[in-house]
Amino acid sequence: MSQSRSTLQFQSSQSLEIDQSQVKQFLQEIETDPMGGWLNLPQDYGRSEFKRIKKTAQAIQTNSEYLVCIGIGGSYLGHRAVIDALQPQSPTKVLYAGNSLSPRELDNLFAKLDDKDFSINVISKSGTTTEPAIAFRFLKEKLFARYGDRAASRIYATTDASFGALHNEAVQNNYSRFTVPNNIGGRYSVLTAVGLLPLAVSGVDIDQLMSGAARELLALRSSLDHDTLDSLPAVQYAYMRHSLYQSGLETEVFATFEPCLREFGEWWKQLFGESEGKQHQGILPTSVVYTTGLHSLGQYLQDGRRNIFETMLEFTTASGPDFQIPSIANNPDGLGYLEGMKLSDINQKALQATVDAHRNGGIPVLEIISPELDIINLGRLIYFFELACALSAKLSGVNPFDQPGVEDYKTRMFELLGRTS
Ligand code: PA5
């Protein structure tokens, strides 16, 4: 089960039956779903807003050392994942707020902003989410104290085109506005202004990101045209994880050997957790970064309960910096056999060893294999996981695009806080 090396590949040691007519049916349902706008987004996205995003990003880079992105869940995890993965160069660093209610967190953020020029990108599709709304109050206060009348020109609001408290405030105060399309939900929104403005500010080439995602969309369309949906890696991944779930494996561990993908794991967990965990069913998604995780969760995976499968994100080509193990006289640490070897090769051997050990220990390992870790392939991976997630939720018979369970804590919190309206 594999594709050519220049595309994403999916590999697993289990065999799989895929009903192509069912996949087609699911795709039709997604395409016509009021929240299915992400499916064709890599080709359908609004070019004029895209241009405005790039222009605005340049303006922010000229006047701000920091852009504070206020948002929670799907309103920040996607761009944070890409920025952490690529660590791009930019005069403006992106900081985050509004994803917790911790005073310590806010205090740490304020300490960073002292004496620094900054702007705010407040991101909320509904425009009414409590955590970002509270953070926005604090940050507005700071911004107005610093810039007075000019403060409003440093506020960028990404929200619904016509509804919500944030939309109304932005219109009244003339903040620059960007749109969360009404047919795309938070966790599927990284390729909209939600992710694109912070990414462009951080120095990510958003044209390349979109072109990576567009390649996956083209691969999907081509498999539809040629009746080869059963060999599309995202489809294979969705069906394999569903089949493992049906066989009793209830936990999926998303694993990577690149610490810069830790936040990608957070985005992945939100995407799958909020899309699938419904009606008292769904795979529990968790994530781990190796090799550090081999010295913690690794023990559980090798030797704990056998109710787990693992999804390993791998890269075929080592790109970026590399190091050779230096020679030392008298071999004091016993590592002489590694002298001259590249660190990336050792990391790769650790990966192979882990896949082998976990498979031998009875853990099914699903491998998602990408060409190098770069912006194009991150664009591909974002689309790949969105597609796999929506199909996977469809296989379980749940709506991939709602999150009714999130309301319960809010209702109770509002009661405790004495909200009256
Ligand atoms: O994926 C989702 O829909 C959620 O995680 C939302 O992104 C999150 O709750 C934030 O919502 P909003 O953008 O409306 O503030």
C-alpha cells in the first residue's frame, strides 16, 4: 500500500477493504454540507482577500515586533503548528493569547510586550468565545494605553463576515477585518484568513502552503476521475483507523521524531478529537514526540494495554541543518562506532527501530510518509488530515463539523460566573 515517492504515502502492515462507492457518497455529502467549504478551498479561496492578507502582513512587519494572535481551538492551533514546524524568519514574532484563562500566562505575555511595538489579530468565528473575548479586553487596554488614538489601526479582526459581537465591534471601530468563511468551521480553517494572516506575518510563504494543499486536492480529484479512491493515502488512512477502532483499538497515538512538530500534534488532536468524539464513541487521539517520548509513553506503548495503535508521521528526505558525530580521543563515552555519522541518520534509525519494536510488541503502526519537511508538504499534510478526519467521522456515523459537547462546560461556567443574559 504505497504511492510514488514525490507524494504523501500511507503504509501499514494490515490489509484493508475500501468501498469506493461509499467514499464517493461521503465526498458528496461533505461537498454539499453547509460546513464543507474547506474541501475545495485550496482552489476556490478568495484571491482578493489573499492579496490583502499579504499586503497587511507586510505592513505589520514594518511597524510591529510582535503580533499577538488571540484565539482558541481552531482559531489558533493550525497556524501555531505551521509556525513552530518551520520557524520562519520575520521581523515580527507571533505570540498567542486567549487560549487559556490563566493570569500567569497573561502576565508572561505582558512582560514580553513591555516597550515593544505590537499589533493584535483577534480571531473568533463566532465572535463570542469567552477566553479570547477576555484576552482581547486586556490587550486592547494595553494597546490603547500605548498608542492612544492610533491603537485601532493596530487591531486586525478575523471573524464572520456579517454576524457576532466581534464583527459588530470591528465595524463600529473601523478595525481591519478578515473573514472566516461561513461554510468552514474553526478546526478546518487554517487555510483561511484565520491561519493565513499570522502565517504571512511570521514569514511563511502562504502561496506555497496553498499550493501544497492544492496538490492533495488534485490527487483527490484525479482518484475520483480514475476510480482509484481506494489507493488515495488519506482514504486508506481513514479506513484503516476505522477498521482498527472496530477491532477494539480505542486510542491512537500520533508520533513524530521532529520536536518542531509538537504543535502539529496539538492541531491533529483537536481536529480528530472534536470531529469524532461524539455520541459516546470515537478514537481517543493523543500525541507524542520521540525520542523523548520513548522514555515516557514509549514504555506504555511497548508493554502496556494492547488497545492502542500508532500513527507515525515520517519524512523520506532529511532537509534542514545536519550534524556529524565528532571524533573524540580514547572513545570515553563508547560512541566511537557513531563517529562521522549524521545525526539525521541516527534519528532515522531510531524511527525504524521504534516502528519494528512497536509492531513486534503488538501495536499496529500506520506510517504517513511525506517527502521533506517543508512548507509545500505541510500544506499537503493539513489537507490530508482534514480529508481523512472528515471521512473517518463519516465512517463512524457522526457529524465531523459540529462540537455540541463543548457547550456543556460553557453553560456551567456561565452559571458559576453569574451571567444573566
Ligand atoms: O474547531 C472549532 O470549531 C472550535 O475549536 C473553535 O475553533 C473554537 O471553539 C473557537 O471558536 P471561535 O472561533 O468561534 O471563537
